[in-house]
Amino acid sequence: MRKVLLATTALVGVAFAGAANAAATSPITLNVGGYTDFVAGFFHEAQSTSAKKRTSNDFETEFKLNFDAMGKGSNGIEYGANVSLWNGSDASNTWAGGNITGTNPVQVGSAYVWLSGAFGKVLLGDERGASDLIVYAPSVGEGQTDGRYTDFLDPTTMAFTSFHASGIDNTEHSTKITYYTPKVGNDTHKVQVGVSYATNMYDSSQAVQNYRNVAGTIAQSPYQNYVEATAGYWGNLRPVTLALSANISTANAGATGVATPTMFAAKPVGSFQDFTAWGLGGQIGFSGLSGLTIGGSYQDLGRYGTVQGQNKAQQTYTLGAKYEMDKVGVAANWVN
């Protein structure tokens, strides 16, 4: 109990000190933004069953509303908070008939506070973490190989719906602590590293894991002590530009795991396994060719999402190119 009180006191002290310094220099500003996307999807899936007649087209709408507050202290340190509301894949709605599920309800997509200065940037709360630095095939608009296609797939014919270009689910926003170093370098070469830690993966908001490895209906996280780290490099070697990344993540699974984790559509039964996943990505741009960029990535997911006895390789490859001219762009992506 004493340790909990000490930690709480320290955090409150930091918060009040930051507020006092900010009051002496600049007021807190609030920016509101967001987007609304209408998507027409045309799709074909080779794998089907005789019991299901597969559709080939549908519409969907995704929207997001962002609230960003920011202030600056007399010591030059900036601080702020972010809350975003969206109707993304984590939200669900079932009509009275019970057989149509949509994503119309609004839910919290991210919620965190941050502190930034010469030391870098620290984020605390529900956000994606260091995986934001991962580079993969270049895309245009809202979602190509980075995940939008999964909205139009039957999750029962996929390994699991969180299979993304960045490897581990790039919509995951567990409550975590993330630290980014400053971008070190010059106009030609820049490097940045990000590290994140979450006590329980897929555990966000006010959810608290009071138990671990308990059979029955008690909600449990499949992974504990989730750590991810990503290093990014940006080079401007005129007329060529480079963006490179290397990432690694690991977590411990409980002794008995979770029998039917809701974040995996396949819902494997059994004890989860500890995992270590890693990947590499890169993009190269040619300014002399008026905005042509090509790139790709490789991710080895290790034993992520698997239970005892499932030991086949899990690898994700992306490859793509985009061409931008003024305010118009087109891109083609491949993921396997």
C-alpha cells in the first residue's frame, strides 16, 4: 500500500509542477480535428464454404474525432493530452435481430498524456506505442496494406483479424508507457528510437487485471510484460530519400493462457506461448521522378497468437509503390 501511495504522490507532484510552470508562460490550447471516410469495397475471397454465399461488394463509413490539448512551461517543456473518438474495429453494434454487426457506436480510440522536451517525448496512456515508427509498403489515403482490407474479409478464413503489415496489431492501444528519443542527426541523416511497455496487452482504459491464469469467465489478458522497440532512420541523399525501420517486440503468456481470447477470430483453445516478434522495413523515394516511392517490409511474428502445439512459421511480407503528383496519388500494395 505504501508503494502505491508514493507512486501516486509523485505523479500528482509532477502534474501540478507542470501546470504551475505552464501558467506562467502560455495558456493551454485545444485543437479539434478528425476525418470521415466513405469506402466502396470490391472484393473476392478464394476460400469459401458451401454453407456461406460470399458477397463481393459493400460500403462502409469510418469516422474519427481528435481532441488535442497542449501547453508549454517556462522551462520550455511542452505537455499535453490527446483523446480520440472513433467507430473503428474495436467498437461493435448488433441490431435487434442479432445477425448484423456494424461499427457505428463511438468509442475511445486513444487517450494519453504526454511530455516533450530536449530529452525526447514520453506518452502515458492508451496509444499504439513504438510501432508507429514501423515502415512498410507505401500507401495512399486511409488504409491499404496497413489494414483496411481486413474489413472486407471473412475473419473465420483468416488466421486472426489482427494480422497487419506491422506484424502485431497496429490498431492495438493497450495502456502503456512509451518513450521516444529526439530525432538525432542533421538535414541528411536522422535517427529516432521508440520503446513501449505495457503490463497487460489488450488491456486499456480503466480495466485492471486483478487475476491471472484463472479459468472461467474472469477477463484476462493473454500476454503480460509486453515490450516493443523500434528504430527509425530517415536519409535525404538527393535525389534519393530513404526511410528504414527495425522493430522487435516480446511478451510473456500466462501459465494457462486464455481459452477463447476475443481479439483472435480463430479463438484457439489451450495455453498461449511466450512470443518474440521482429521485422524490417524500408522505403526509397526518387525526387527526380516526380514523387515515385517504392518499399516493403518483412515481419516474423514468432509464436504470437499461438497455443501449445502450433509451431508453424508466421511471416508477413509487404511490397508496394506509389506515385504522387501535386495533390493526386495512386498506389498499389501486395501483402502475403
